[in-house]
Amino acid sequence: MEVFLQTLVAGILKGGLYGLIGLGMSLIMGVMGIINLAHGQLMMVAMYITFVLSHYLGIDPYLSLFVSMPALFLLGVVIQKYTLNPLMEVDSILPENQVLMTVGIGMVLTEIARFIFTSDYKSVRTSYSDATFFLGEISFSIALVIAFFIAIGFTLFMFWFLLKTDIGRSIRATAQDKDAALLMGVNSKRITVITFGLGSALVAAAGTVLMPVYYLFPDIGGPFTRKAFVITILGGLGSTVGAIFGGLTLGLAEAFGATYIGMAYDDMIGLLIFILVLLFLPGGFKRLTKI
Amino acid sequence: MKKSKVLIGLILAVALIFSFGVSQSIAADTIKVGIVLPLTGKLAKFGEIENKSFLMALKEINAAGGVNGKKIELIIEDTTGKPDVGRSAIEKLISLDKVVMLGGGYSSSVTWATIAVAQQNKVPFLVNTGSADKITEQGWEYIFRLNPPVSEYPGAFASFLETIATDVKTVAILHENSLFGQSGSKKFVKRCEALGLEVLMKEGYEAGAIDFKPLLIKVKAKKADLVYMISYIMDASLLMRQSKELNLNPKLFVGGAAGFTLPEFKKNAAKASNFVYSATLWTPSVPYPGAQAYYDKFVEIYNEPTEYHGAEAYSAMYVIADALKRAKSLTRKDVRNALASTNLITAFGPVKFISYDKKTNQNKLPTFLVQWIDGNLETVWPKNVATKGYIYPIPKWSKR
């Protein structure tokens, strides 16, 4: 029983974080219809910002959210405005040019990080990095619990933002039908720019709260891009609630798989679910939640 | 369309001319040796230490007059830690750069993919780190290995178990899931059986995981006396940190070299690294001439500590130079024959390629047991090279 509960806790905590990672990608994918393959790399940039602030200025990782998120928002805006949007206007051989561009951007970000910080592993050590509390026999990592609640908080905020604010409504309108949105007077170009910024800021939050428990090196982005992609497909494009469910599903599947099947099959389990969802629930959890 | 094709053709042509031009202009009075290392990717930290050590030794050798008046030129290729990239890097070194021999080889998976190419083309390859047993078990006469195979890593640890930690009865083995971990864990199970220990569980994991708790909670439930881990660096740190979080208290935490001996392990695992044991192939305190000198010089030049991977690379460079010096001519065949008759004392230990069990051209060396004690990596076993007394059993997390 203890093993089961501990696995459940581990899966849920990790799942919350996964949800936050997937949320940004889901948003971008929903609005622009492209996969942002630099997603994990953007997260890596945010992690380096957190690292620098903590290592050189002694700023607590959670406080550095206030720096990493705006910084990544700006970076996202610049990327969309000056590299992705111009591509939309060019008649090109491949319609997927923007996706290829994100791959390139990811590589450039990785190599810049390597150039500045070398391939060294970095980590942020805080007093609560290894701190735990116990409920009965079950151990909770304090940093992961905080990360979980921050993730849930951002998801709720995004949910409210998309439903209730003007910009949120415009984003949803653009996602549903770009041409119709345009005819209704939505500046869809501006919306794509804002969306990419938001998506980047969200993954920045994920990177920053992950920093106290994980580690960092320039190539860390790739695996997270992959995870985000799986979560996005699980949750359904553009769906905030879907992203958090997708994240939780992946987190739980990985945790239970690790305990009862074997941790070596971590990635396999995630991808198996990915295939099952594509086969039996195309469109992801969004089809069930309708939001 | 047509324009772009012409353009690509032009670029390729220029690139081709360039690469030939460069390699031929240098070729005149240097001896070219190809080195394959992971300089980027998740194993880059190991590659970096080895790269620096290779260059350090190369500088010393060339400053001392090189090989019979000729200077050695290293062509270092990045494998990015991936077998397929490693393979094409080796192919490039052999056919385009026309190197007389090859060195390097970090990570078993990559090395395994590359040695076949070297053997086919009859290019001698001195592997200095890739440690899966089967690398030297193919009977391939062009493949040599400086470091002991992974099955022999826990040699010193086994004698420690027999003489000191005699109350250890049960074992849990955790290993990363590539060739290095798989090969090492299988052999460790055999060793445990020989020692009369019961293996309660043996599980692999995918390197780079965020959360090892599902794995560690199983170890905790089984109450193993000894937790033996074969891990690369950051997994090693996370494993220890999360063991601390879960309050997992075996009598011994032991790492099977690789990640557990790097200075980064202590930096990242912080307090959780304390009292962790690890097998290792080399420490600065080993009784070989030049070992301490290598360590000191590395620290002086690069201003950071080094460990056994660096010593392997540093010594491999000397073995390469020695073989080139003794070779009758600079053909690949003669260099191979010279390498086979190597008898050299290096900072990493005496080097002599012998055949035993199923292995050929394998260097045989003793291994050591180290323990992190208050932030320092101390050699604790065998006794004659120990720098500090061992601490056994390791204290419970709550009593530290």
C-alpha cells in the first residue's frame, strides 16, 4: 500500500509540472497550428536565467519567476514577430517551414547556451531542495509540492484568461477560425505574437519551478519538447484543462509504469499512451471536456 | 528550383575542395591520430575532461620532440554521445583524414558501434573508456582497450565485501539502461552470486529521468542491505538526493564508477553525496609514477579537478605516442603490431595488452574503492593505497 500511495503521489506531482510544460505548447499549437519544436529549449533558457539569478545574485528560484517569465515572453514575441510571421507570407516549397524554423531556433538557443555556460551541469541548491515532509509513511518533496501548486495556479489563471478577457477571447477566436476572426476585426498577427509570448512565459514558469529539484545543461531541452508534444496531443490542441489532464496522465502513467513494470520503459509507456490516444481518442481529452 | 540546386552543388564543391586542401597541407610532417569523444550532448562533461587531458598530454609529447622528430596531430571528432554519429565520425576519420590510428571512445554504446568500422578497415583503435565487456571479446586484432571492462570495476569492492562488510546479505541493483549499465549490472549479479549475496532486484532506468522515487520506493520496500548503482553523472546525483528524501537507509550506497566519482556529483548531490562509496579505476593517490603529477598539472592548467576518465585519456595519449615511436613504419599494420607489444608504465597504471578469458588485447588493472567523506573523495580500499579510513555502515539520514 505504501508503495502504491508513494507512486501515486510521485505521479501526480510530476504530472502537474508536465501539465504546465504542455500548456504553453498546446496554446501555441491551437492558435497557429504549428508544433513549436523549440519549446523545451525555451524552457532551458528560462532555467539558465533562474540559475544565473540564483547563483550570482542569490535570488530565490521562485522569486526569479518574475524575471524569467517576462524575459521569455519577450523572447517569444521576438521569435514570432521576426522569424515565424515573415515565413507565413513567403510562398515556400514546404508549408511546414515554420516548424522547421522552430527546430533551427531550438538548435541556436542550445548552442548559445553551450557557448556561454559550456556543457557543465548546473543546479540550484536551496534549503528546501531536498526538504521533505511526511504524511504517514509517504514522503512529499516540498519543492515539487510548491511546483505542483504553481502549475495548477497558472492553469486556472490561463483558463480564466482565455474565457473572460478580450485578448483571451481573441486568442480562442483565432484558434477556432483564423479567417473568421480576421473578419470580426481581430488582429490575428498580433494575437499570434502574444500567444507565442504567453506560451514561452508558461514554459518559463515550468522551467523555473523545476530548477530546485532538477539540473541543467544545454541539451536538456530536447526531451522536454518531446514530453510537451505528447502532453499536447493527449490533452487536445489549445485546451488548458486538457493540458493539465494530459500532464497528469503522463505523470501517473510514467510513475506506475516505473513501479509496476520497470523504469527502463519510461519513454515507451508515454509513447504507447500517445499512440492509443491517437487511435482511439483523436483530438485528445479536449473531446471529453469540451473546453 | 534549378537555381537552388546549382547553388547547393556549388557549395558542396567548394566545401569538398576546402576539406581536401586543408587536410593535405597539414599532412606533410605530422602524424595524424583520430580521437572520438562526446563533446556535446548529455555526456559532454566526460568528453570535456578527456579532451582536455588528451590535449595536455599531446602538448607535453610534442614539446618533448614528438615521435621520431614528427609531431602528432590529433583530429578530434564529436560523437555527441550517439552511436550513429560516432560511426560516421569514425568513417570520416578513416577515409577522409586517413589517420594511422584511432583513440578515445567514450560510452560503451558509441564505442561498440565504432569499433566494427575500425576493425573492418584495419585501423588500430585504442579504446580508453568504453567499458562493456564485449568490446574486447570479439577477437578483433585491431581493437585494444586501456581501461578494465565494466565487469571488473567492482573488483576492490568485492574484496571489501568479503573482509569488512560481511553482514551485507541482500542487494538491489539500479542501472542506466544503455550498454554500459546493462553489461555492468549483469556481471555484478554474477559476482553477487559468487559472493553468496541475494539479489533482491535489478532494474534499469532511462537516463535523464526527473523522478526516481517509484524505483527507490521499491528498493525501500525490499529493505536491501546494499544499493549498487551504475549511473552517469546527473542521474547519480538525483538518485542520492531522492534516496535522502525517501529516507532510504541501506547499509551501503555504492556507485559503479562513472557518475559517482566526478566532482560534479558532490556539487549537485551536496549533502546527499556524503558517505557514498564508488568503485573507481584511478585516484590521484594510486601508487603509479606520474599519477599525482598529472592531477596537479591538470588542476594548475584548467583550474578544476580531474578524475579517472581524465587519467585514462592522458595515459592513452602516451600509449599512442609510444606505439607510434616503436612502429617499424607508419602504416596501420605496423602501428597495430607496435601497439600489441606495448609495455609501458603510465599515470593510469602499467599498460600491457594481454588475452584472458574471452578477451583479447585487454589491459588488466586493479580497481579501487573510494568514499565521499565530508566533501572529499577518499580512497578507502585496498588498504595499502587508502588515504582515509572507511566509514561503515553509513549513518542513517536522520542521524547525520
